[in-house]
Amino acid sequence: MDSLSYFALSWMSPELLALTALGTFLGIYVGAIPGLSVTMAVSILISFTFSWDVNHALCLMVGIFMGGVYGGSRTAILLNIPGAPSAIATALDGYPLAKQGLAGEAIGLSTVMSVIGGFVGILVLALAAPTISEFAITFQPRDYLMLAILGITLVGSLSTGSLAKGMFAGALGVLVGTVGLDPLTAEERFTFGVIELWDGINVIAAMIGLFGVSEALHQLHHLDKTIIKQKINRIIPPWADVRRYLPLSIQSSFIGVIIGALPGTGGDIAALMAYDQAKRSTKNPKVPFGKGAKEGLIAPEAANNAAVGGAYIPMLTLGIPGDAVTAVFIGALFIHGLNPGPLLLVEQPHMFWFTVGNLTLANIFVLIFGLTGIRIFSKIVECPKAVMIPLILLLSIVGAYAINNSVVDVWWMLAFGVLGYFMRLYNYPVGPVILGLILSKLMDENWRRAILSERGDMGSFFANLFTSPLSCVLLAAILFAFFSQTPIWQRWLKPKLLSR
Amino acid sequence: MKKIILSAFAGLALSSAAMADYPTKDIQGIIQWGAGGSTDTVMRSVSPHAEEVLGTDIILTNRTGGVGAIATKYVNAKQADGYTLLMGAENPQMYKVLGLADIDYSDMIPVNVLARGIPLLVAQNDAPFDTMQEMIDYIKANPGAVKVGSTGKGGLASIVMAMIQSEVDLDVTTVPYNGDGPALTALQGGAIDVMPAVLGAAVQHVKAGRMKAIALVDKESNPVVPDTAPIVDALPGLSTYLPYGPFFGVFVKQGTPDDVVAKLSEAFSVGAESEDFQNLMQSRGYGVMNLSGDAAVDFLENYRSVSSWLVHDAGFAKHSPEEFDIPRP
Amino acid sequence: MSSLPHRYPGERLFSFCLIVFSIFIFWRAYLISGFSELSSPGAVPMGASAVMVLAACIAFAQSLKTPAVEGARFFYHCFPVVVGVMMAFIVLYAVLLEQLGFLVTSALFLFITLKALYGRSSLWTLGLTLGALLVIYVIFRLIFQIILPEGIIPEREILANLSRLFGGA
């Protein structure tokens, strides 16, 4: 009974309700603008809400978090510029839909599916948080390594044409991710003696360049092309559609929760893995993946919002952040005099239910704000290209600058923009570069950690691998991921197994 | 000619007037580390109080990279007018010997050294030892079997291990992590056995019984973990290095006018004394120092000499501390 | 990005450049720590660059086999002058940003590119430029407190005076 009253706390107070709404609304814009990240917004709010009551501050921050993760999909669909790395997979099928004049429908569908994903995440958080967090911390370095390798097999799904070109792009991403001072030994890698390279190449700068700038430059070819009229009569997806895609969105949400709950992995990896899983398991998409398949839009959106609930799982139960944003939340709780740690559930049980209730509320606001104002948003696509391109470029530059307040990131954005321009021209996929970049640290660090903990003895590395059930399951998943990209599975087994 | 002199005077009058009622515009605070880190948390909680005293906004910006060197260089590239503050941790004190940069806090003016952390040696619950002496005996009996987490060469964990190694020779397997947060998570999952971490980062986990405290790396025991013995009980030789620990401070560029520094010091001192800040530091297991002026300089010098010589003797310094006239502790 | 094999002029050269780049990177990766240990800092960079060399070679070989798109000219279909000019403008922007400051540089950038691409009257272009700048400035500088380079306009003094005017304090 107590928990219910804490759950409803933010629903009953008009002030808390309004703050959550405001946070969610702001969050959608923070998420949509590349370069403004949820992490950044939440940490600014820490000093801003310093003197506030802790519940008020949390409502605003939770709103920003929920809204921000959702907001990344807006620009991905409308402009092919993901607002955050977690929306990269959304752009793959969302943008083709906008090009067909279906931007309104795509945003409507992604909103509903994000909200469903969000609810699944919250539900798992409410019901199974302690169990999942105990499971999540048993991941050993070798298990994270397996997870990274599993992620790398996604290159296959992200490459549309030649696999060799996709592999090149993926390896380039991994390599770019290793630039800078090695976090484990402080050895310089590819820094050429330049101090600005110590911290490596920022993934957001690369993303804005590869997606935003290169897209804008390509659009220059079509300045005179007639503008696509957007059909905006159908925004709220019909019930039949929602029901048809419900199993897929729930499956994707579970991927999102688990990946989100693992410390060290977040919504970006979750969204890409869910996309891959959808591509593998969808028998006959109406439209092929990469050309505007609705399945390809639903899976990543459900997964990245479900990862929000997932990220809270280790944070609320153990005081271990599930991702970068929850790490800032932990700092905020400290400042407000709470002790986020394994004792939080014992000392402050109301915090748990308050957060669950507040997340639910924010998720409802995502639905409300997500489905209103789509008409105006869709008009963006109808703007003349000659006006849009300079604005997109300026926003990309400012966004890149804002990441670290440094011009260096602007240079990287530009370099990746030019590279991306030629890669697109010659049919090299750009998605795998970001995939490699996201997974690079996970792979590099855990590979070396795994070897170092065995003192360089490969024999005991494999012995431990095969005796740990978790590692064996992950290994099997990798083998299956490879196998499923072979012709035997594609032509023969997949139709048979899935037709039943 | 007259005009020029007049305008020069006017300019002078203007600038001295500007000094007198410093600050006349927003102040920029450059944080060396990323959002959500401990430096970030400390600075974001002390700044609102300093803002009240100064009567202006302090806009906080995270400029990460190069173990804090990028932020340090940035602040030193700005004007010495007190409108750009460096909010940093202990790292720059090691730049010179590790060959990371040719600048450290001795080249800047400390506004306030706010707080200091105490290192704590923790072990996973299944580890077959409970005290420092038992741990030493176990490692000696099973060379290479104990996995010790680290945060890279020059990090807190590596310096604490170097202190211990200077007294007893221990054969352990070192597994590097990207900060003590991830390492403590790995400790709970059993990936490593022992980790030297900051008291504040580990204390909640110890209290919840998720890991056990082996020794406090300090001369005396601490009320936050009253049952944990100080490391000098087992290794009395370490007392030459102690007290030792990471710290957080606010700095300005060399050449900033004295009255500006005084005003800033006063503002941050009020912030450090505020109840909120004291509570926050206590809950995180940090000791509030609130040092400015010569006291701050002395503290910084001692820290630099201890850590520089330890890494030098452990063999992972690029340059000898002698090159920079750093005295031996 | 259709899956039909087609090749624009310049693809062979681009793929060849990628091979050269990959080999250079592999050499740099080797220099990090050589073939010393599996857990050395250079291990993953070397593995990744080896894959790059291999994949770039395969892609190059494939490009030799694919037929070219008929009648395509490099400077018309692949790299029109306007793309090059735009890239140059961004470079110029990045160079001037720290000197002139955000407001001046962005206003110039937007005005010139809008005028060149859209070709409406100067007044209309100026209005759009200032409107867009205002929105970006409010979002980034005022709401999210991201300090954009000030350059020649003393923004902080102006803001301080403005807030004194309105705040009364």
C-alpha cells in the first residue's frame, strides 16, 4: 500500500506533474538536436535544481531522460540525422519512409512503439530489478567481449550491398575508437603527438559528420528536385498495425532492458541489436529492410526506450550506473543528500517506487507530446532544400562544437562528413562505422582484461569460457549470428522454421 | 596627443574600476572531468553557494580529455582576470613526471582546495583473507593468484600498490579498469579480488555487505568505517607517505590580481563551509579541507612530491622528479 | 543505395586510396607495441587495420569487375562544384569561429549560403538568417548554457548589462 502511494506521488501533486511534463517536452528537443545530449542536459540541471526539493529535481530529470531517448528518432526520420547514437538504427528505415511522404505515419508509429518499449522497461524494473542486477554484475570481461563480438556481426545486417565494403566500414569504426590515450595503460595510440587526440575521436562528432553533413552535401545534388508532399492525415497508427507489431516490439523491448541493465552498455547497442534481431526474424517484410520497413523502425525504437528502465535497474538496486545518464543521476542523488548505493532500497524504499511512478508518468507524456505537433514537424521535410541545407549544416557545426566546447570536434565532423559523402557515393555503408565506434572500447578493453586476468594463458581462457554457462550461451549466440548470414540459413532453413 | 592620453587614463580608470567590483560578468568554470564524475559532482554542489557570495553566475563547462590536461591548458590560455576558473582533481600534480604536460598546479594559483579522499583497500566477500596481514600472507603463499584492479599507471590504485610494494614484495595479477566505479562493479561480480579505491566510492558497498574492507590507507582509522584498521598497523613504514589521497580544488591562472583571488577564495570558502556541502562530503567519505593561500600551496607540494617519487621508484615515471626540483618526501 | 551493381567514376581511385590508407594505419598500429603480447595496447588496432586492408582489397577487386554507369561524369554526377564550395565554406567557418566568434561567423555563413543557394532578396535572406541565429542562440547559449566562442562581440558583458536592466538588481 505504501509503495502505491509513493508510486502515485508525482501523479497527484500538480507541481511534480507539471515538472515531469516540462522535462519530457524539453527532453524531446534535447534528444532531437544532435550535439545536445541527455547526459549534458541532466548535468546542467544538477546545478540548476540544486536548491530544489529532491523530488522536484528528479521529476524534471526523469522527464528529460525519457523524452530525450525518444526525441532522437525525430531528426533521424525527418532528416536522416540521428539526434543521438541510439537513433542510428531508426534512420535506416525511418528516413526512407519520410522520403515516401510517410513521415507523419513513421513518427506516429515510432512514438507508440517507444512508449510500449518504455512500459516494458518500467515493468521489468518494477518486478524483477534485484534479480536482473545480480545477473548483470556476474558478466565477466570475457562475456563483455562476447557481447562486443556479437554486436560486430551486425555489420552483416547494416551493409546493403557488398559485405567487403561493410566490413571495411566496421573495422574503420573499431580503429577510430582506439585513437587516443589507451584507458588501461595510458599508452598513446594514433595520436601523432597531438594532445587534442588524447581523448580520442568523439562518436557524436563522427555521427553528425557521417549522417548529417554527408546527407546535406548529397542533397545539394537535388536542389531542383520537387518537394515530397507529406501525407499527414494518418498519424496515430491504426489499432490493427499496433496489434500486428506488438510481438516484435515486446521482443525488442526485452533485448533493450537486458542490454540497458548491463553496466557499460546502453540504448545505442540495444537499438542496433534489436534491429538486427528484427531483420533476422521477420519472415516477409512488406517492404525490404533499409527501404522503409516498419519492422526496422519499430525494433530500435522499442529497444532504446526499454533500455531506460533497464539502466535504472542496477542504479536503484546497487548504486551502479547502467549507462552514462544514470551515472549523472547518481551524482544528483548524492548532492541532494541521498546515498544511492546497495542500501538505497533498504534506507529509502520510497525512492524506488517514486522513480517507477515518475518514469511511468514521463512515458505517458512522451505519448502525448509525441503524437501532437507532428504536422508541424513533418513540414520540415517540405521546406525548400536550399533553405534546409545551410540550416542543417550550421546546426551540425554548433552541435559538434557543443559536445566538448571545442573546435577540434568541428574538424572531425567535417572530415567524417567528407568521408561519408564519398562512402555513400561509392556504396560503402556508413552505419557500420558508428557501430564499430560504439563497440570499439567494449571489445578492446575486455579482450585485454580477459587475457590479463589469465596472465596471457590462452588455454585457461578457453577452459573458463567453456565451463561458464553464461559464456557458452553468448558463444552460441555468436555462432548462430554468423550461421544465419550464410546462404544455407537464408534460403533454406529460415523459411521452413518461421513458416510454422 | 591629449586625446590619446585622456583615453588612456579613461581606460585605466575603467579597468581599475572593473577590478574593484569584480565580478562584472558571468564566470566560466572549466571542469576537468566528465558529467557525473566525482569532480563534477563536487564542483556542481559547491558552485551555487559561491555564486551567491559573488553575485554572478558561474557557468560550468566540462572539458574532458588528456587526463585533465586539456582543461588545464585551456584555462592557462585565457586571460588572468579571474573569469575563467579551473575546477580539477589531483591529476595535474603527476603530469610532469609522467610526461603528460609541462604544467601543473605549482604553475597556477590555488583558490581553494576543497576536499580530500582517503584510499581504502577492499576485497570481494569470498576472498580468503580479512586483514592486511592475512592478505600479505595469502599472496605470498599463492603468487599470482590474486587479481588486483587498477585504474592505469599513475592512477590512485597504482600508487597505493606502489606504496605497499615499497615495503613488501607481492606477486599479484593486475587487471586494469577505466575508473574505480567499473572496477568496484567487477569486484562484486568476482572478476577481480582486491581493489584500492576511494573510501567514498566503496563505503556504501561495504556497509551493505557486498564487499569487505581490508585496510584504510591512512595513519588513523576513520569514523565512517570504524572497524577497519589503518594500513600502518601492518606496514608501519608507510607512514612517511601518509596522509595521502585524491583531492578537488579550484584554481586560476598565474598573474590573476590578488584582490580577485581573495574574493574567489572567500566565495568558495563559504561554499565549502555550507551545510549542504559538508553533508555531501561526509556521505561520500571525503574530508573537507577548505584550504587557500599558503596552506593550499603546502598541501599541493606535499602531494606532488609523494606521488612523483612513488611512481619514479616503482619504475613507471617517464622523467625523474629531480628534473623538476621536486624534493623527496 | 540500390543493390544493383553500378559504379560511378572515381570508385576505383577511392577504393585504391582506402587500401593505401589501411596499409599506412596497419604500419602505425604495428608501431604501438609490435607483436609483443595478445593483451598489448596495439593488439586490437592491428587486428582492425588488418581487416581493413583485406576488405579494402576485396572491394577494390570487386570494383574492377562492376560495369561503370554510362555517361556519368565525375564533376557533374559525383562531385559537383557546389558540393566543393560548400565544403570550403565549412572549413572557412571552422577557421574563423574562434577569431570572429559564433554570432558573426554564423551570420556570414548563413547569409552567404542562403543567398547563393536560394537566391531570394537580400532583406528576406537577412531576416531568415537573424531569425535562425536567434533560435540557435537561445537554445544553446541561454537555455543549455553552452558557451559558444565570443570573438569580437563582448556577449557576457552585454548579457550582464541586459540582466541588470531587466532584473533591476
